[in-house]
Amino acid sequence: MNRDNDKGKVLLQRTALVATGFFLLLIMLIVRLYYLQVYQGDKYTMLADENRISTRVLVPPRGSVYDRNGVVLATNEQNFQALVIAEQTPDWKETLKHFAEIVPLDTDEKEKIAKSIQNNKKFVPVKLKDNLTWEEVSALLLNAPYLPGVFISEGLNRTYPLGIYTAHFLGYVGAVSDTDVKDDPLLMVPGFKIGKSGLEKTFEKELRGQGGDVKLEVNAYGRVMKEIERDKGINGQDLYLTIDSRLQKFAQDAFGDHSGAAVVLDVHSGEILAFVSVPSFDPNLFTTGISHKDWNALLNNERHPLTNKAISGQYSPGSTFKIVVALAALEAGVIDKNTTFNCNGSMSLGNHVFHCWRHWGHGKQNVIEALKNSCDIFFYEVALELGIEKIAAMARQLGLGHETGVSLDNERAGLIPDSEWKMKRYGEKWQQGESVIAGIGQGYVLATPLQLAVMISRVVNGGYDIKPTFMKLNLKEKGKIKKLPISRENIDIVKKGMFEVVNAEHGTASAAKFDMNGIKMGGKTGTTQVRRISMEERKSGIVKDEDLPWRLRNHALFVGYAPQNNPQYAVAVVVEHGSSGSGVAAPIASKILQETLRLDIK
Amino acid sequence: MYKYYEAGFKSRDLSLKEKLFNINFGYVFCIVLLAIIGVVALYSAANGSWSPWAYRQMVRFCVALGLMLVMALIDIRIYLKYSYVAYFLVLILLIAVELGGHVGMGAQRWIDLKFFKLQPSELMKMAMVLALAKYFHSCTLNKIESVRGIIAPALMALFPAALIIIQPDLGTALMLLFTTMVIFFVVGVQWWKFALLGGAGLIFAPIAWHFLHDYQKNRVLTFLDPERDPLGSGYHIIQSKIALGSGGVFGKGFLHGTQSHLNFLPEKHTDFIFTMLSEEFGMIGSTVVILINMIIIAYGYIFAFRTSSYFGKLVIIGLNTNYFMYVFINIAMVLGLLPVVGIPLPLISYGGTVMLSVMASFGVILCMDVNRHLNLGRSSFDDD
């Protein structure tokens, strides 16, 4: 029994030991709590906030574009898209499989998505499908438990109601590409579109607006519980253009199957009323992602529907340039309205013979007759006397040879050659023969249809330095338009010539004349060779244009204006390989001007 | 036959009323306080709603409180007398569950009694303590210190532990074994035997590792490095630490825990309820919970020291160890100090079985304390 006491004692001692151990362990828990909650509290507070707060960028609606009468040219359409965040799904391949059961995806799309997921960081939302229908959206929401990480985003799609009619000046929007400067968090938003060409690109900043953001509290499954903070951002600005959509459509349709370009300007302000480049393309194809087939079709079309011919197409102005030469000669005093040259069909200079288009000649011609008949010999002589420098100076004053500065990308400057240019370009002296050729707008001389419209406008508005623009001018801006140092009298002589071109009995464009209650048009035709006619061909008889393949036929041009006495509108028409300025370009221009007058655009 | 210290109780058993007054009210107060904290926590876990957890937990606690009182008022001699019987009954239940488990799918840990799911492993914790206490109560120190004397109790512990491991419920099995070890230790099994066991354990641990289920291995590995699989098994513990840490000193306020209410915290009403409390009430709240538990455990040791019978002392020590294990393992687990083993925080976590088993054990502890003056003789069970 002696050891019974020991038994109790041992129990007491050992229990005390165990109890002490237990209490030390519990105190250790409190120390641990202190470490986590106080010492590392800030770190974990941050982590908890990262867990619960999800910041989403709010995309502002892009500004709409309207024509001068308030007709919508570009706007936004509601669009539902499905996106997935790879890190929020345990197995994105499985999720994608489930998704495809609800919204069918073809192999191409699946590959694109897989690539996108693999290339992006795991928290970046990747677009699964665009333009979902209501049925698809509701099916996806219903199946949300099987689609972890998938969410629907309500976006806006850019849409161009007039499609092909506005493509070349509006341009289009497209997905942000790797080469775009990412100066705005909006550009990181999946599916965000920016202006890729045309006015959409030029006025990107204004149209885009400013992105806002919204801080959301989300639960562990990514479900939004409440909104914590919202910065609305600023909506994109709307744009009001000078284009008249009615005229735009009419002018574009006036080309029929021809390709080319036309620009209608208000001669007093430079406001662009119509801006045509045909064939065109449907910009709506680009906003939703164009298919390879459609893209290749556009790219390989020999008529270059993607090229904006009104500003990027550089053509020899041909006889339309005679307006410039005539005015330069009158201003320089080389000729007056009575000066005549005799045209017998050709002119020799050194050992070179220059031909008139009418190889039997026009006989005695003054400047007005020479314009009316488009006599080449008259302008050869004038150019020879005038010299290239004076021609070039006048051409530049009238807006040729340099970019007009219209707010579009890819504008070409055209070319007004002079001796300095030739020395720089070819290292050779300017030849007199080259002045002769330049006198009829051939040779080195190049101009865009927009430049030609500017040129005719500046002449017929009495010599005012208007600039082509898609934005309406206010009074102050109109007041700032400078007068060019060109005399009114000389302008009137040229205008008289241009009036005769259309309205005189044998004017080159007489077939295109019209009389709307006394309102008539004036203008100048131009037909330019795109191929070289060899001496042999000239001897054996020039092949008729209509017997040539399309791409070798002459370009047809016409610049015109109306009304004849108090010009309001000017038009420049270039029909690529249209064969004849008088036969093809002038009638189109005439129709366009008549429609412009009929619409009485203010 | 029985010896009383206090003159008034000398020659007779305590009346029911006397027993009632002998129940330690401080102890019961602490228990009720914890249960109230539990109900509050469950109310918050349901985003401020009495359903589905808080109300039912409250009802259960009231039932369990009744059970505790009944257990406290039972004659202490009945515990002593039927300890072995209870042990064998529970053992049979465990075997039954094991056999049933092979029929059903996956882990089977309970017997469905329609109104209540009986977990024999939970009952075994208590039965084991009573059986071991009875065994050592009747042993001499010589026998305890002999190898022969500890073979029987060791088998008494190992056999049910093995059954529980294959259920598989590693956590409960380890708790059972640890409680057994503590009992072995306090009754006076020599240090060197523990050292020997420890050595053997080190040698056999790699072999045991082999026999663990994959998910059990995962838990241990994840415990060692939670970042190993941040979205898989490590997710729980990472989110738990974020919730705890972001609670700071004063907490985010009742019903304002972001981690718990936005579901970043898993199992917030059961195993991780302490985390939720810590997030909402900060270090102050969580420390209070630990302190109340320390008081409850301290009471246990006071009861153990002042109880005159060896059986009573050992029962209290065993059950107290059991309770300590619950509290310590659960909190250490959510604090990232132990692997996630699925042990709830008694009285606070939602769940009927643990509530009933813990309250029953409190009842037994109270019974030992109520009858602390009763000296249970060893002689009648003497086998020397």
C-alpha cells in the first residue's frame, strides 16, 4: 500500500507537467494570433481586399457620326459577348467544351481561343464569342455553374448604316493590334475597338471618350455582390460631318460599274459634300472581324476597293490642268484673252514632235476657244513661253502638289514638277519639252481627285484659299479664308472658257450640259493616257481605246462647277480607265452637280 | 466501506438536490458562454440568419445541456462499474460500422438512427478514457511500471484506433491515441518507454506514410507548404490566414467579415468557424475564445486535483485532454500550425455529434467533481 501514495503522487506530478504543457501550447496559439492579426495584419488586409475587390474598366460609348442633316453615318449597336478568365476556371479546356455545347464554335474559333488563353496572362479575360443572341445569352446564364470563369459582357458594336457609301471617309474600327500605342487602359479591354482608318482614326481621341472604372465587391465565385465605387468616365463626342448622305449615295451610284473617285465641295467654304471612291467595301465587315475569304477578295480585286482613290489615287490631271496653265499665263501676262496660237495638229520642238489630240488641228485659237476645244497646241505654246516655274507656282496656289490636309490618313501629295524638283529627283536639268507636256497636265504632273476639286473651287470662288474639310466651318473660320493674288478678270476669262466647254455647241463636254431654270454648269474635261503610244502605233493608226483591255484604257476626268454665274458647288470626277473625259466623266459630274443643285445644300 | 471527508455526507449518498448544488456553476457558465459565442458565430456564418445553423445549434445545445446534467447526476459508481461494458459495446458498434462501411461507398463513420447519426468513434473517446481509468484505478504502481501491466491497456487503445484509421478518420484516431498516451504518461509509465515508442515511430513513419490515403498525404504536404497548390488543398489554409490576418486587432465587425461572407473562407460554419470569429472580432475576440477555453481546461485540472478517487482524477484528466485536443488542433489548424484534419471547434462549430459528445464528457467531469469526496476503493477490483 506504500506505493499507493506514490501512485497518487506520480499522477499529481505528471498531470501538473501535462497541464503546463497544454497551457503553453494554448498561449502559443495566442502568440500566433498576434503574429497573424497584428504583426502581419496589414499584409493580410491587403490580400483580403485583393480577394474581394475587382476593378472593371467601363467602356464609354463611342461617339456617333452624323451627316450635315443629322443622318446617322456611324453609331453603336448593343452586342453581347462571352468571355472567360482562365484562372477562374479549374480546367479551361473542360469549360470551353461545355461552352461549345451551348454556343457552337468551329475549329478555327476554338484554336483562336486556345491560342489567346495560352498567350495571355491567366487573369486576362479572353473573348469566346461575339454577337451572342438573346437565346444564347440566357442559355449561358442558365448553365453558369458548369461554366466557371465565363461571363457575359454587354458591349457595343460599331455599325455603319450606309455601309459602302461611307467606308472611304469614315473608315472603320477594329481590334487593337500589337502595334497600336497603348496609352489608355481602355485599349487593354478585350474586344475594345479603335479607329483603324478614315475619320474613325483621325478623330479617335474625340470619338473614344474617357474610360471610367467600377470597383466591385465579388465573392469567391466571382459573383458581384455590390458596387463599391464608380467613375463614369466621359462618353465619346459625336461628330457632325459636312457630307450630305443623300448626295453621297447619289454620287457613288452615279459611277455605276466604273471605278474612280469624285469629290463635291462647297466652293466658298471647302466643305466636302460628297466624297466618293469606288468600288467601295462594307466597313461593317471589319467591326465584327472580317473573314479571310472576304479579306482576300477585297485585297486581290484589280479595282482596289480598299484604296481611297479620292486622296490616295494620283492621276495625271490631263486637260483639266489647262485651267491652271491658262490662269498662270493670263496672270503672268504671257497671253491675254485675245492672244491666239495656230493649231495645225502638231508642234515641233527640237527633234521632237508634239501632237494635238485632234490630229488635223483646231486652227486659230484664243484662250477661251482653246479651253473649249481643249486644244493641246495652244497650251504647248503657252507652256513653252510661260516656263515650268510659273505653271508650278500657280498650280501650288490652287492646291496642287501638296497634301490638302484633309483629316484623313494616306493622303498623297500629287506632284507639281519644276526644275529644282527634277534636279533633286533625277539629277538632270529641266527640258523645255517637259514644260510642253506639263502644259497639258501630262508628264510628271500628278494630282488626286480631291486636289482637283480644290483647284476648281479656288478658281471659281474668285481665288479664295479654301481648304477641303469634313467639319463645318463657323463664321469666324469662314472669315479667315484668304484671297489668293489672282485677278478677278483673268478668273472670269478662264470661267468663260469652262462655261463654253459645256455649253458651247462644240465644247468637249457639251453632251453633259444641263439647264435647270437657267442654272448651268461649267467645267473642263480631261483624258489621260495610261500607256505610252509608240511611233509605230502612231503611224499605223492608234488602237481605239475600247479595243484595249480595261487596265490600259485612258483615265477620264472632269472638273466642274455650278451655277455658272455665282458658283456654289464644284465637283471633280476621275473615272479610272473610263476612256473619255467628255464621254464618261463629264456626264457623271453633270448628274452629280444637278443633284447637288436640286438638293440645294446649304 | 466508503470514506467521506465532510462530516455531513459521511454516512450516506448525496441527494439529488445536494448533487445539483455541488455542480460547479463557474464551469457551466463558461460552457454556456462558449455555446452562445457559437450561436452568434453561426448566425453570422449564415449572413445574419437564424437558419440554417444558429437556431438548430441552440436547440441542440439545450438538449446537450440536459444530457450534461443527467451525466453529472448519475451515480459515480455506475461509471466505474460499467466502464468495461461500455467500452466493449462501443467497440462492437465500431466493428459494425466498419462492416457496414464496406457495404456502402467510401467512408462510413456513423450509424443512422434516423433522428441522430451516431458516430461510434466519438463515443469511443469517452469509453476509452473510462475503461483506461478503471484499469489504472485498480492497478498498483508496480504493475503500471511493468511491461506486462501496460500491454492490456495498450491493446485497448490500439484496436479501436486501428478500426478508426481504416474508416478512414485519421484525426479522430490520432486524438484517441494521443489521449491514451497522456493517460499512460500521467499514471506513471516510465519516460524511457515513451522514448522507445518515439524512436520506433521515427523508424516506422515512412512505412506508415505509405499506407495513408492520397488525400491524407495531400493534407500533410499542403500543411508543410500551403502555396504548393494555392487553388487546391492549400486554398483553405491560405484563405483562412488571410481572413484571420485581415481581422486585425478589433476585427471587421459582426456580420462584416469579407472573407467569410464572400465565401472565400471554406467551411466557415464548421472547421473554420474560429477564423470567421477572428475576422469579425479581431484578435480581441479570438483571444477571448481561447481564454474561455483555457478556463474550462483549468477547471478540469482543479477538479482533477481535488477529487479524491484515482478513477475520478484519471477520468477528468483523460476527458480534459480530449477537450484540449479538440480546441488546440482546431485552432492550430486554422492558424496554419497543423495540417487540415477536419476537427471541429467544440461548442462553437456547427454539428450535433461533437456537441453531444463534448457535453456528455463535461457531464462526466462534473459528476466526478460532484462526487469528489467519495473515495472509491481499489480493493474490490484488486487483482493483485
